[in-house]
Amino acid sequence: MKKIVLLILLSFFSFSFGQSLNNFPAKNEDFSAFLMNYETPFQGTIADNETIIKVKVEKAVKNPEKQEQYFISGYSEVKEGNHAKFSGEIIFTQRYNVKDLPDDMLVFGDFVLKETESGEHSGVFTGKIRIQSQKVITKTSRASVTWKGKWKNYSQTLEYEAWWANFVPTDISKVIFK
């Protein structure tokens, strides 16, 4: 009898604790509108400070099963006319209060965006995303959104630093990422 009770308890605990725990504290918020930047492309640089990149997220869908995860798609444009479609995901990992702004929060996550084309100038963006917004998100809420990472082509012969945002930072190196 003890073995049966022990087996039942062990099964219960392994099932309960074996599930993926969602510890992201802002999982009930929806960041989709911020990720799509209200239909306006993000702007930044890639490769050097003079090569402009525009990134437009056309679709952002929150995963109902794993609420810290978003599936996104859109396109990037480097130098006027060089478009590349992408799809990927963002997984939000951390949320912090903003020291001198008690109504604001900072949210951090990781992203992977895979371009759908092939060729030497097609690849994958990986990096960190940072959102600063009000703690209570409404339909009229706005946020500053910054993406920072690397782009690497599929053949592994090219790799560039990249960042884009919905504002122009005076010094991207001073923008804090977690």
C-alpha cells in the first residue's frame, strides 16, 4: 500500500513540476501593439553607423500556451530597396520597475528573426529587446522599444552588429539590456 501511495505521489509531483513554469511577471500584458510600433517601421543601423536599417513588424501574435512568447513576422530594408521578409519569435524574460518613474516598467527579452530568402545577404537576426512603458497598458499606451543584436548570414560568412528602435538614441551603447 505504501508503494502505491508513493507511486501516486511521485507521479503527481513529476507531472505538476515537470510542466513548463511561466515565471515572466508581465505575462498577462499584451505587447503586440508595441512590437508592431503602431504600423511604423523601426529605424537603426547595421554593419556600421552609416548603414541604415528599417524593420517593420507586420504581425505580432502572443502565444496563448506560453504567454511570454510572441510570434512575429515582417520585413527589413537595408539601403533603399533591399527588402527581406522574416519570421521569428520573442521570448520575454524579465520585468523591472523604473527607478525614478514609479508608473513605468522595463521589460526585456530575447529575439530570433529568420529571413525567408536565400543567398549571401540573407540570414538571422538574434539579440535582445527592451520595452519601456507604463505599468498599466491601455489601447492608447505608448512605449520606447529598442532591439539590439547581430545579423549573421546563413552561410556564416558575414556577421554584423545591428540595432533598431522607435526613437533615436544619442548613444546606443548607453541603452541598458538585460
